[in-house]
Amino acid sequence: MDRINPVESMRLAIQKALPNITVESVRPLPSCRLLRFFNVKISDGRELVLSLPPPPTLRLLRSERGLNLSETFVTKWVLEIVLEPPIKVENISRRNISSDQHAQGAPSKKELESSFEKEMNLRRDVLKSLPILVTNVPSSTELGSPFNIFEPARGVTIRELPTPLKPSERSMIDFQKGQLVRQLSSFVSPNELFGPATAVISPQPPSTDLHAAQLANLGLRNSRTWKQTFHSLLEGVLRDAEDMAVTISYEPIRSYFNRLGHLLDGVTTARLVILDAADDLNILVSRTSKPDINKDENNKQLIPTQDTKQTKTEDISEKTIPEQTLGDKSIEPPSANHHPIAVTGIRDWSNSIFGDPLFSEIFSQDPTADFLHGFYHHSHPNLIEDPASASARLLLYECYHATVNVVQQFYRPGPSSSDREIAARRRLAAALKQLDDVVDDEMVGKRARRPSANVEASFWTVLLPVYLLCRE
């Protein structure tokens, strides 16, 4: 990028990628994320978002490589899934119901219709929060890097709100965060593979394709089991730490995985997990005079590009996703329709993986009761698999997230790095102490026996709703 006038370089790159538009202004969006986002105003009054990868001078962990590709693949894939023909969605719902009830006989017509209706409602809701990829440029001479241009979901991050959230608004936002994380978790791997999104849903291009070369250079891999994928991620961050000579509990972490890692085999369905989807710095919200998101937000009128596969017509939702009833709202928070604020989307979709929904960072950050209510509201009983081992899995995930947070401070030190490092080390120490209390009996089967009181308390705080759902 031109160091003297980077905005002009961006304008030229955008103009070259989309020759039919005129760029009026480019301004950076406030962000603490690795990807860099810019608001692009065009001559017809609309606004786009330019997404750039981290600067080449920024040192990245192994798990942070390929973020631009991940963003490209995930947003395109989710849109394609959302826009699948209704008949195909109905067949998917039928297969899901049949597999869940194979021991109880064939599913009833009412159950099939209900499943189909919920699937269509979910897809319509996800479309509202999805930034629509207008174009992807794998290489740019003007910017010296790949970039994406999106038609964004409306809203701003919580940090960008002109006034802070009121307690009642925070409650509503947390509930809607839970709903969104649940909706994303309902998308499953198209090939039953686990791993980083770029390794699971990447297209199969010729070997000369630039994306293929980038993937090969990044060393991204998928696997048949969640245990293999998580082990790869865990070893990756431990090796990142070793590269920087970070003092950390290497042997205890590896020892606990070796002892309890087989519990991860209870996760057999690879679900879409955007690790930081519920982060206040990533979630988009909007204050409005109406309680519900305007229906017009579904009607994405996209800018045509040279790639016909990326060109969509207006009124997407009305032409492809029929209106459905919203279903039973008997357990909605009583104040749900009285707050003019709503979660409208996610800005950064790059930190994505196919695995266990509990791997999302929010579950390791003391999720609020409102979030859990939203996540388990109308949740499918099998969304969280093998609930008996979930407490131990959560502790292993906490070890990973805390280790990542420690190592990041050494890779990208800043003014508050010491405080963040200390907080992450405390989290790691607490998780390791709790893992020490988990008594496992491999001779009996792939289950952990009842943990100690401290582990059990944490477990029931998070997963009691799962047990209630599974007993229904």
C-alpha cells in the first residue's frame, strides 16, 4: 500500500475491482481486530466495507494465518447454504429428524413440517446478519495484499454506540447473542470434516489457483475427528509459545489432553463455530424505533461483479425464503418487544472453525443467564453432543483460549499487555487446577466420572439447560 496516501491506494484498488461504481470516500472503521475494516461510500449513496488482512509486519500465531481467506470462504458458503432451494432444505430437515428418531420409528408429518419451518426461519434470520461478499481480489498491486469488499449488515459494534448500553439493553443483546451463536452452530460441515473453515469448505480449484497456493503455504489441515483438530490447534499455540520462549505450563497442558482428549470423540458432528461471534468488539447492534429488524434488511440488492456466481438479485429473501411463522415465543423474555435495540450481525467472520459449539470463546467467559437462555431457546437437543463429558471439554477449551491470550501478548505487545497476560495466566491456572480434579476412567468407557464440587458448579451453570432438553 502507498505509505504516502493509503486512502488513494484503496480507492484505486476498489475502482479497479468494481469499475461500474464511483468511490466518494474511504474511512477506517474503529476496530481492535486483526483484519482491518474501512467504510467505503459510493456515489449512489450506498456504503460498502473494505476488508484488508493484517499488516505484513504484524506477527501472527499459527491459528491466525489465512484470516482473509477464511472470511471469503465462510461468508460465501453460508450465503449459498441460506439460498439453497426450499425442497433441499426440506430434505435436510427430513434426514435430521429421521436420524434423531431412528430408535422411535419414522418421524411424523407434523414433526417434519415443524423441522422444515424452523430451518427456514433460521436461514432467514442468518441472512439478516450476513455481510454479502461483493468481490474478492486474491492479489492487488495497489494494496500489496488480497482484499474483500462487502455489502455489510447494518449496525455498529457496541463500542461504536454513541451512548452505552443500559442494563435492560444489555440483557436483550446478550439474549440475541445466544440466539445468533445457536443459529450459526446449526450449520454443519458439508463433508463431515472438522478443522479451520478454510481447510473444510475451500473450493477444489486447479493447482495453479492462487487460493490453492495460499492454502498450501498456510499449512491448513482438516481431519475426521474433533479430537485431532483440537489437538492440532493446541499444539499449534504451544509451538507458538515455544518459538518465543514463553514460560508456560507446557507439560501439564499436554498431559491433561493426553489423559482426557478421548472425551472429544463424543463430538461427532462438525458445526460452524465463529470463535469470537459474541465479542462486543465484533457483534453489530442497532438502535431503532421498532422492536424488530426491518424486513427490508433481508432485501440485499448487490452490486454486480464480473463473477456471475457472486451476483445476486434484489429481494433475496422473498424470492427464495418464504415467510414463516415465528413459532412459540412463550419463553421469550417478557421485555423482548419493548427495547428498540437489536443484534444485526457480525463484522468479522474470519475466526471460524468446524467443531464443537462449546469451543466458542463465550462459553469460557462466564456467559450470562440471558446469553444461555438465548442459546438454548428452541435449541435442538443434539446441538451439544455428549453432555456428560461437556464439563471436561470446556476446561480443555479454556486451557486453549487462555494459552492463546497469554502468547498473543508476546507476539503483539501493547500498553496493557502485562495486565492481559496476568489475567490470562490466572485463567489458565484455574482451568489446570480444575482439570486436576476431573477423575477419568478409561477402562469403563469414554466418559469422565463426576468432577469435584468446583468443576461441577461451573458445569451446571453452563450446561443444565442441555440436560433438561435431552431429557425431553
